[in-house]
Amino acid sequence: MDPLLSVDRLSALPPSVRKIAYEASRGSYDSWRKLQPLMRADRDRGPASHVYLPILFANLAPSRFRSTTTTEIKVTIAMALSSIGTLDAFQDVPSAALQSFWPRMWFWIQAIEQNKDDIFAADEDQLGSEPPIFVLLQSLRPLLRDEAAARLVHDTPGVHAFVARIWMMHPKSHIRESISMDVFHQFVGNCTPACHAISLNFLHGCNNDPNALAAHLLRHVDAIVAACKSSNNAVPRDALFQRLVSLMHLITTFPKDELYPALLSAGVVHTLTTALDRIHSLPNAGSAVHDALDLLSTLIASQPGYTALIDALDAGLLRVLMSCTIRYPKTSSHSADTPTEMASLIRAFAERIIPSGMVYFRVLSSLAAALAQARGIWQSTRFSEAEGGRELWREFFEITGERIPLLERYVLSDGYGCRRCDNPGCTVSQKPYQFKRCAGCHKKYYCSRDCQARDWKHGGHREECRSVLNYSQLIFKLGARDEAFLHCIVSRDMTALKAEIAQMRREYADLVTRGDSSPSTSASASTNSSPSASRLVLDYRTGRAVPSLVPTTNVMAFLTEAVGVRSAHAVPDVDVVVMLDCGGTVLVRYMRDGEEEWCGGGTGVGRAVDSEVTGI
């Protein structure tokens, strides 16, 4: 025990106070109440006020909990809880003393939480302005101010589950103004990223329900963003931005397969993008904007398929990114409002994340609409003159300049093909754009609300729609509309790259004739293969077709290296291999040169499952 907490130190008090102090340290509730005004008057005196700390320490002795009657227990707990709250008011308490306090505080926190329904009727005027149960969360505040004490708190088994339980009890009205919310965000800010034990404990405090945790997180994001836009708040806007940052920090402590599926199911992409759209232009929002964009890029990449990218584009992602290009130029300063990584993060979206989806009909359709909405930004003088702006978005505009006219011609030519309503009992067949898409999963299409309702009740869609399974175990497949449009893109690029591909074939043939290896793969050609046998690979993972030639016998090795995992499937006898990025997966399609149809019997997804690639 720290000597500062010894009861013997009470002898330094004036005689008129000393007797009351000794009685309070022995458990006299009347003496404790008399002493509180004196402590409140002296607590701003710094170390001189620490003479009262032994009373607080004595009131937290675990032996005090051994009362026999309900009334005695209530009084003892009221003194313990009031002592914890009083500790928070003292200034400059030494770290060693705080660390000595913590084991006793943690005992009482657990005891009070376990008996909360029976004990919180006693002397609630001593428990603060918030509901008494939330005061337990406030009790952590003095320890979180000290680095060593905070580390001791986080190393205590069960404390993260406790914080999660109290946090989940907070109603929406407390999100913005509650004192205990300050403590919660301070606690989360001290969590170590990538610590699996923290995430498991926190999830345990949420009844091991990732869906409930995800929904609560998004409710907090919505409430904080609404407060940021309001001019009438008890919490300063900078503090609200810091709360957003702490929530995103909390998400990063969870393994992706643990919480991300539930977040995606709850609509996190739309929520984050909408939040960005509302706060990115506010002063001092740089850190919150950066962390939200960083998390958004991770979420988009973690979902098989491209639905998350479409959700983000529909919610205003492009407008946010282009506005941030103006607000946070390439050579931004090192101030809190302009994070130095912002330009590289915007570049990742402009050159990789968004372009990688420009081969899909639905992504490009959403992007065309988003470009029209953001026209006032990217056609403005400020955007053109922003340092690094045009250079940063040059590749993006080059690809959209090619793909959007192709999209328009495809639509005008009515190149969709027909499909049936996804209600198993419906026989309606029409163009895909004539159907209404399910707003939950974005995967089912119906000709009417009646068909949607029937499939929901009787067709099994209730279990499928937006379930965690959709995101964690989905083997993504292209629809007929995307397949047809992708074929248009490949055909167009094959024509545009005809001369370049012919030159590559000549150079390849010369190298094979001389006995050299292929210029486009590190694997050597088999001695049993035809010297000139090769296949064309079109890599669309960065949006634009990147052609290369691969020896026929080395295609599987090439794909395995590109995907990063092993495949047990054979490559069909085709001429062209098309590689696509598909939200954290690598999609591989095959076609024969000059033919109008795809080959290979379906879609392959290069997704790591038991160290193999499924579908290649």
C-alpha cells in the first residue's frame, strides 16, 4: 500500500476535523456526510488536500461489504461509491496511490454492478446527476488520466466487458452530454489496437452479440454526427470529433471476421459515408475524416463483391473525396486539421478502390450518378488549382472517360438481357432495370412489393437478407448484367490493345526461340510444352486492363502467385484470362479469343478458404 494512504496521516488534520475524519474512516456514515463539505472546499489545494485520501481508501476496503442487513449494505455501498466519486475530484494524485486504489475500486465496481437493483435507492444525492449505474463508469476517470494506472485498468480481466455492459445501457439522450460518455471514449482511446483479448471481453459485455454491438456503434455515430452539425451542444465540437475517432479506434481492435460482418449487415458503409458527407467541411474535422475514410476503405475491401462500394457511392463518397482534395491538399501541414496521410488515402480511393470496381455495371452506374452530383466540385476552379488535385485524380478521369460512354452505349443498345423475378412463385421476366432491388441485401430483384413480401415470408429470404452469413461466407458471383457488360469492356480493350498485344506476342516468341523465360512471369516454361503456347492475361484489379503473356503450363502458378493462395483447380483450355478485384477477393474469368461467350462454367473467386482458392 502506498504510504500516502495510511490512516496515520489523518493526524495532520486540524483537531476539529481529525475526530470526524477518524470516525468516517471507520465507516460512520454521519461523519462521512459531515466531512464531505470540508473535502470539497480543500480538494483544489493540490497535494495538501491528499491528507483525506486515507479515508477514501478505508471506505473501499472489501471487508466493509460484509454487512448483514440490506440497510447496512446500502449505506456501505453509498459510502464506497461516494468515495470513488470524491477521488475523481482530487488533483495530482500520485500514480502509485492510484494503482493502490484500483484493486479495491474494481472489487466495489463488481459488487455494486451485481447488486445494482437492490442498492441504488440509498442516498442518490451522493451518486451524481446521472443515473446511478452510469456513475460506475465515471469511477474509471481518475485512473485513466495516469498512464501506468490506465495500463493496470486495461490489464484487469473483465474490465472491458464491464465497460461494454454499461455503455450498452446508455440511451441515445446520453450519447452527447453524459459525463460517463467522456469516460467511455477516454477508456476506448487507451485500448491497444489488434488486441484480441480486448475485443473478446468487449463482445462478452455485449452478450456475445456482434449484431447488437454493431447497431449500438452506428447509433452512437449517428447521434454524434448530428450533434456536430448542431450549434446548441453541451459538448464542444472538437470533443465530439474525438468521440468519433475513439469509436473507429474501438472497431479496429476487433478481428475483421469477428465484427465486420455484423457492421456490414447493419449498414456501416452508408452510415460512415453519410457521416463524412456531413462533417468533412467543418473546422478541425481532419482527424475524424481521415480515420473514417481509412476505416471505410478497409470495410469496402473486406466485403466480397462490390455492394459496399455502391452503397458508399450512393451515399456521397465521391463528393466527399473531391471536397477533401480541395480542403486537404497534397502538401498539407502537420496540423491536427490536416493529417499528412490524407492525400495518400484519397489517392488510394481515386486510383485503386473506385477504379477496381469500374468493370461492373452497377458500380459504374452509381459512379456516373455520383459524378453528375459532384460536377460542381470537380469542374470548379478550386479543384483545378488544388495542389495535387488534378494529378491525383488524372487516372480516375481517364478511366471514367472511357467507361461511362461505353456504359451509355450499352444501355441505349438495350444490352441487358432478361431475367426473372426472384420470387420463386413468380413467372414475370423482364429487363433487370425494370425490377426493384431489395434494399436490405441488394441481391434480390422483384417485380412488385407483393412478390418481395411473398419471398420474405415463404421463400426463405428473411433468413438470407443482410445476415452475417451473406458477408462472412459469401462466394460472390456476377449477375448476367455484369457478365454482359464486362464482356463489352474486355472486347473494347482487346481492340484498343490489339497492336500492343501483337508486339508482346512477337517479343515473347523471340524470347522462347532463344530459350529465355517468359517476360511476364518468373516461372520457367515446361520443356514438354509447345514453345509458342501462351495465354493472354488481362488484369483489371486497378481498373484499367494491364495485359501480359504467360506460358500455358504456368498459368496456374501465375494465378496462384497473384491471388496469394494455392488452387487445386485446373485452368480451362482458353485463350484469355481476365482477373478482377471484387472486394477483397480476386475474381477470375476465362474466354476464347474472338468468341462472344464466356468460358469456364461460372465464376471463380480467389478467396482464401482452407489455404485454397475456390473456383479457379
